[in-house]
Amino acid sequence: MDQKQVVIIGAGISGLVACKYCISKGLNPIVFESQADIGGVWGKTIRTTRLQTFRGMYQFADFPWPSTVAHDFPTQHQVLNYLRSYATHFDLFKHIRFGCHVKGIEYHGPSSWSNWNGICGTIPLGKWKITVEDSQPSTKVHEADFVILCVGRFKDVPNTPEFAPGTGPEVFRGKVIHSMEYAAMDHDKAEQLVKGKRVVVVGFQKQGLDIAMECSSVNGTEYPCTVVYRNDRWKLPDFSPWGIPLQYLYLNRFSELMVHKPGEGFLLSLLATILSPLRWGISKLVETHIKTKLPLAKFNMVPERSFAKDLRSCLLAALPEDFFNRVESGSILPKKSPSFTFYNDGIMIDGENKPVQADIVILATGFRGVKKLKSIFTSKDIGELIAASPDSRVPLYRECIHPRITQLAIIGFSESFSNLFTSEIRCRWVVELLDGKVKVPSIKEMEKDIEYWDDYMKRSSGSYHQRSCLTGLDIWYNDQLCKDMGWNPRRKNGFWADLFQPYGPMDYANP
């Protein structure tokens, strides 16, 4: 029998674990990575960036953090070193081809998951053609029996605001860059870029907060950093509200009983309804803790949405230490507004009469992950299957495969409390699919399951449903993958432990 070829695109977290588990099945994967190193978004970040999830939840099931890393929220260098150690330990580097840009992929052959029986099954397989440009530069077309896309959604294609003619960056005499460009700079060059400059940061999520803190550290109150944002979001001063670790409130089975779930039966639906006052109370408990620890009311920054809603939309961020002290001192100036426009010497914020003078505007406005994902397919028809619009949710069965795109998996395109944790169990599901152990249902059944999850995402996340956030239902989701793979989804020792103890990566170390 001929050797079947698996191609993995991207050597970030998802690509590394996909490679590791493919090797465990006796396959010989090739990983194409456009950069010169592994790590994906961790390869190059802002100097002060730290892990947003405590490290116990952000680790490989069979490769714990070294004892030398004591901080619960490791730095970018510590995370990158951890990933390199993982790749070295499992001998992954020999499978990775760096400096290889995938220009497009195209499928040839029968296109159906029907009768799928693994990559070495008896049914005839089609082939994926992967066009790759290397650093020479030279272009080569590779063939694959299966492709695993691990390109991520927080990289490469920036999301930039649109402006009416005469009100955009073209009229501004200063410099406008996206946070992606700032993060890609050498740390010293980034500091020199903002030093002694009037900086406006647009965006209030993690990257925007980190950039504002760096600008504040460099310039102090002499050149305060203005942060423009649309909506207040819950920021966590710590992960133990009122001394209760957050995972005991939201990452155990009991917490998930309070939430309506995709495809739930009558009894689970009734139980979630009965427990809804408790769910509301826990959310208020956390909100009260945050408002006690942070001066949100003083600066008119109390979010309108509940904490639970932001959690289930993956919109939470850990607040950098000393942030509000800098707001108090005047080195950071937060300004909430639905929109702004440029003028020659800065920006005009909607609702304010006085312009904000600026030398540099940094757009920490996120990325267009769907556009990036669609662009990798040569066929426009397949691109349309991925998502009809930039605001669509990518319709994936088990958040891994598209019902109508055969011999391809997409890993890491939906979010959770710990993206590493979630990516690893997905990769294990995919390699069991490759091995023929996971049986996919009919297209109709897969699409029905996707509809259940779409409905859930729209109820839980509202306008942010396209982020496909699993936080709050991680265990319910993992249970489905476990059942597909023939594992016992109950991973704890005893009924009460299974109900109330948090689930983490180590619970899935063994099948």
C-alpha cells in the first residue's frame, strides 16, 4: 500500500499538536510554516505580553510546564520556549519546512465523506494540490491525501476600520499602523517608534491594552496614550473572585448544567431553566468582585453586558497590573465612542468637540480570520462553503471538518478558555478520523449538528457568534469528541469529583 501523505499548514500550537498525533499513528506529516520559527502568534509579540490563561489550563496533556516556570501567567519568551521544548521532545522539527508560503490549495477527485474509513481505507481518495513558495524563491506543487489547516484567526490579515472619503488615514499627516505591524517589530524599535510621540491606540482588547501600557511606560504623562474603544468589557484583575478560583465557577460539569446546550434533551433543558437564577447569581458575584477591585464606576467603564455573556463570547481579558493607576495619573486616557475620523493632525472622536492630536495611530482592531481562511482555497466555491460573509461562523462539524469539504480538517478556528487545551483534543479526534476509528455521520446529520451549535452561539454570544466561542460548554463539547473516539467522557474519580472539580488538560492525558 502506498504511503499516505498528510500536509499540515501552520506550525503554531495547533500545527504542532496535529503533527505530534499524526506521527503517533505512524504517518509522516509535512508541516509548511511561512515564518522562520514555530509558535504562530507567540512567535513575535509585544514585549509585555503574557499568557491570558493560567498555565495549568494552558499546557499539553502529556508535556507539563517545567518547574522553572513558576508564574501562573508566563511571558511570551517562556511560552515560546515551552513550545520549542515540546517540538524538540517529540522530534517535530524534522517534519517542519520553514519559510514556505502556501499560495493556494485545490482538491481533485471524489468529494464526499460518505463511507469514509480512514486515510488507508478501501474507498478511492481524491488528492489535494498544495502550491508552496519557499524562500529561494521557487514554487512547487505538493500532493496530499489529507490536509489539516492550522492557520489561526488572529494573524496575518488585519481588520481595519472603513472611513468615508476624506475622513480616513489618507488625510492624517502622522503614521497609521495595525497592531500586527507593531508586534512584528524588534522590541527596541517599537519603543523608539512611540517614544516622545502622541499615540492613539484604537481597541480595548488584550493587544490594545498591552500597547497602551507600553506607550505609557515609555512616555508617562508628558505624552499620554489615548485609548479609543467602542464598548466596555469585563477585565479580570485576577482569576479568583472573592477567593474562589474561576474554574470552579465556570469550568466544571455543575456549571454547565446551568447553561442551555446544543442538541440537549428535555430534562437538561428543564434543569438549565431551573438553575438559571443560580447562573445569574454567579455572574453577579464575579461582577461585584471586579467592581470592588477596579474603579470602573469612577471612569464610567462598567459594562452593560453581563460577565457571563462576555465569558461565553470569549471577550474577557486579564487587565494588566497598574492599568488604572496609569489612568488615574493621566498617562493613559480612555475614551469610549462608537466611531472616530481622522483629520490632518490627529483624530476627531464622535461626540466630542475637541480633537485628539496624534503623531501615531495604532489600530488594535483585530483580524479578518474568515477572509484569511477563505483565501487559501483556489476554488471560490469552496471558499463560499467556508463562510458566506466575513460575519458568518465557519460551519464545522465538531469544530473540525466541513461536511461538504472532504479530506480536510480545520483546527484552532474557534475559541475557548484555553485554545491549546481545545486544539489538542481536536487534533486527537482528527487523527482518530484519519485512522478510521471516528465514523462521521451523513452530511445531513452533520449539518443538523452544526445548526444546533449555530443557534447556541447566537443565543450565548449574540453579534459575536462568528467567534465560535466554546467557553462555558468546554466539557459538553469535549464529551462529544470523547464519545466519538470511544473514550469514557467521565474523567474524574467519583461522582462528586466529576460534577464539581474543574476539567483540564491532564484529565485527557490517557484515552
